[in-house]
Amino acid sequence: MPLFCHYFFAMKPAKQENNNNIVPIPLSNRSEKLQPGVALTLQNGREQYVCTYFIDGKKKRKFFNKKTNANAHAKHIANCKKKSIAQLNVLSVDVQIDILNAYKRATRGNYSLLEACERFERVGDIRPSITFKKAAQVFLEAKKSKNCRPRTIQTYKYIIKPFELFFADVNFNEISSPDVLEWLISQPIAPRTYNNYLTNLSTVYNWVKSKNYAVTKNNPFSIEQKLLDELDPAILEVDEIQEYAEKACEIQTVGLVVVLVLFCGLRVEEACQTSIGDIKLNRSNPIIRVSGQIAKLRNKRNIRLLPNAIEWIKYAIKQGCQLPVSHDQFFLNRKRKMKRIGSNALRHSFCSYHLAKFENKNETAYLAGNSPDVIDTNYKELIDIEDAEEFWQILPPS
């Protein structure tokens, strides 16, 4: 054989024809006995044997220079699997069921059983499980103890209760994103409500996690939210104001709340918790004091009352309207006895008419308890100046 034949290292061995030419034998034509999962390949220009296998569903490959080493590795993996299967088969049925349930939980939580064991070995303890119903109950009690506003508590209840109907007895660490998504799709809710569910349930998840209860590795409520159409806020037309305010003052648990929101700029939650003593009418400059305890951002403020706001407050009190009232009393009575209006239409109306009339976003923001940027973004150029002038001249019946 010629001395230069060693240059064909990637295609050897070779055979010699009668004309003395060297003809390489293709690798695919070799009859070599290889173990299942082992193959001959070229790696960086060199012949190597690759052993392919899977761990936790992920493909692994290991390269060897010798066939015997690759075959030995493949045999070792096969023997390990056989021994593992044999050991699994001799386990009691109860243990096999536990393993299966643990595997299902790990799959829903997007982690493996080995990861769970490794974490336990590092940390040294196991977080206790808690059902969604119990977690929701403890969460709401904690928020009440923290002195959260009644409106906030009511919002959490509104979100939690429907979800609890389906997941009450499910452990929190067994709730998966597909389960949550399937439930959301089944609910006849608007996109904004859909997003509110995800936001508030994520708050519950984070609280449960902070209290060292067992939760899934990934937040099951971390689902992409729906896009919302940018719509102008709901506002009462100026010719609707008189009739609506008079009708509200006929209902004792509604009238003063409507007046304080529509003509004074309070939030509904703030108005419900305001007492008659907080309304200072017998002063040269009448005001309403909003304490830090009831203000949304805990920022107290004194709201200066305009002339028609003063007259409407006096009229509502004369009609027997009450303060404070519970949030539920106000909403239920207004819903049953008055015509429907858009969401937060009373407060949107105050901000829009006040900004159009006085053209001072800083003053409007202070009275409403908002930032000037919010006022400028949401309420600018929504009301004609003529309508704004008329709004602040509307008076109750004499």
C-alpha cells in the first residue's frame, strides 16, 4: 500500500484495485455490530461513536473514540433502565400511585421529581399545602387586619368567590396555568374583567408564597392579558344631571354619596365612609375633609365646595339622606332603583366638567385625589365649555 494512504483517515479502510488506485470504502457499507443507540459518525473530521439517550425527555449525546466504550456505555444505560423498571414493579401499588400523583403534580408545576428531591435536600423542609378555599379565607382575613379599604376587600371577594366555586378543595400548588386559562375562557366576562381576575389572583398567589405555603414553581395566573380598546370614560350628559341627582336624593342610602361624587369629586368608597361631621358647611369657605384613613392613597385633603355643590348637599340632607353608608347598601339600592350609567360615570363627570370649566389640571387633580398627569390624559377636551358652565349652575329644587 502506498505511503500516502494515511491521508485518507476519514474514509479508511480501503481496497486496492488492479490499476493500483486507492478506493475508500464508504462508512455506510461497514458491517459493524453496534448497540442500540450507538452510531458511527464524523465529528470535526474524525471518526467517532456517538451514544444517544434521553433524560427527563431531553436528548443527550456522548462521543467515544472506540466502539467498545460506546457499546459499554449504551449497555450500562439499558441495564439501569431494566433495573429501575424491575425495582418499580416490586413496589407496592400504594407507592406506585403516590409516584404517579407526584409526577402529575410536577408536570403541572413545570418541574421534575428529581428537581423536587434536590430542592428538599438543599432546603431541608417541605412547605405545607393549603387549599385555595383556605388560602383565600386567610388572605381576606389578613387584608382586613391590615385595615384595607372596604372597597378593596369587596374587589378581592368579587374575584375570589367565582374562582373558588371550581377550585375550592384544590391545593394551591396543584393549580396550573392550563386549568386557569380553561376556567377564564368559560366565564362570560369582558376583557377588562378577565385582566382583573389575573391581576388579583396573582396577588393572592404572591401572598400565599410569602407565607411559606406550597405553590407551583411558576405563577399559574401569569397568563397574557387581553388588549383593551382605548375608550373615552363614561360621562353623564349635562341635561341628565338634574333628573339623576334628584332621583338619587329620594333614596336615603344613595343621595349624599351621589352628590359628593358628582359635584365634589370624591371616590364612591370615600363618599360612603364620609360622615356628616366631615362636611363643614357653616364656614366662610365650606369644605369636606377626606381623612387619610378613607382616601385611596392615604393622602388626606380638604375639598373646597362650589356653590351648587353646597346647595345639593343641603338638599340631600333635607331629604333624609344618610352618611356614612355601607358600600353594599349604596350599590344595591342604586342598581335596583335607578337607571344604569357607565362605570364610574359620576366621578368621570366631575373631573371632566371641572377641568373644562376651570382649566386647571392641578386643582382638579387635588380635589379628585389624582395626579395631574391622569387628569390631563383622561379628561382633557371631553366637555365643551358651554356644557361645563351649565353643569356648575345646576341647582336642586327650591
